[in-house]
Amino acid sequence: MASHRHCSRLAALLWGVVALLAVNLRTAQAKERVEDFLDGLRRSGMYDVAEEYLESLKANPNVSDEIKQTIPFELGKTVISKAESISDVDTRLKELAKARTWFEDFLAKSPTNAQAPEAESQIGAVSVSRGKAMMEMSRNPRNSKKKVALLADARAEFLKAQQINDAIEKRLDAAYTKLKADIAAGAEGGPPRQWRWPIPPPTPSVCTWSTGPWRP
């Protein structure tokens, strides 16, 4: 009987260890699984399902704070992908505005997150997409009375994107200048200086949008 109890305790202990390892493994892999699942939904065009899934994560106690922190960012990416698939310009503009709100919300709450630079770039990409949509609307004969206003709004969106692009480039230039100074200091035998890259290189979606002067 004692031997049976001992085996039972040993089995319970082993199951506890297995369960603990499984929890740790789930925690380590959860972020990657969430991203993979979302990418799959987006590739399949299931944007509404992806939004619902992300919203459900907010109240899920089994989801880590690290993942929850990126939910607005992932919602922004999902909505901007959804907007690109919409042919109706009015609806597309509304979705793009929603995407911008999600990215801005993410930056306001998590300015030091590793995804913050991409979120900033995505806001610039949203402005470019909105500007293009407004120009498309201005060419519609039904919007002839609003053409001037639409072109003015489009220009404002392009300028926003350019300002974001300029700010990103300015930080990159500052980081490059500091890096060269640190390398020079090391070459001269001085003490190594600590430096931090302020942001990773921005995505091409913003930095390559302009191919020439803006034209209505």
C-alpha cells in the first residue's frame, strides 16, 4: 500500500513537472503562434476574423502582457490590409482612418516597444494611401464640386507622410553620426562609449512613396 502511494505521488510529481514545462513552452511560443495565425488569416483575406481574434485576446487571462501590448499594432496592420482590398473609396478611407487610430494608440501606450518604429512608418503609409484615395475621388465626375477640397485634403495627407519620413531620416542620421564618432573614439584608443540605435531602418512603405513632386 505504501509503495502504491509512493508511486502515485511520484506520478503526480512527474505530471506537475510536465505541466510546468508545457506552460513555459506555451509562453515562449505564444507570441510566434499568434503572429503566424494572424498572418495566415490576413493572407486568406479573413480580416474580420483576424480583428475578432485580436479583440478576444484582450480579455484572455492566458495571454501574456507582452502579446496584449501589441494588439493595437496588430489591429492596425490587419485593418490597413483590409483597406487595401476594398474598392469603394469612402469605405476604404474609413478603414484607413481606423488603422491610423490603432497605430497611434499603440505608440501612445508603448512608445518604446520594438514595433514602435514600424508603427510610425505605417502611419505614414496610411497617409499616403488616404491621399491616393482622395485623388481617386477627385477624378470622379460626381465629385466635381468637391474636387478642390479633395485635392487639398490629399496634399495634406502627403505632407503628413513626408513629415514622418523626414523625422525618421533625421533620427537615422543622428544615429549614424553618433556611430561614426564612437568608432573614431575607439580607433583613437579612447574608452568605448555606449550608444543605442534609436530605431531600426523604416519600412519602404513610407520612405519610397514619393517619386517626384506632388501633382493633383
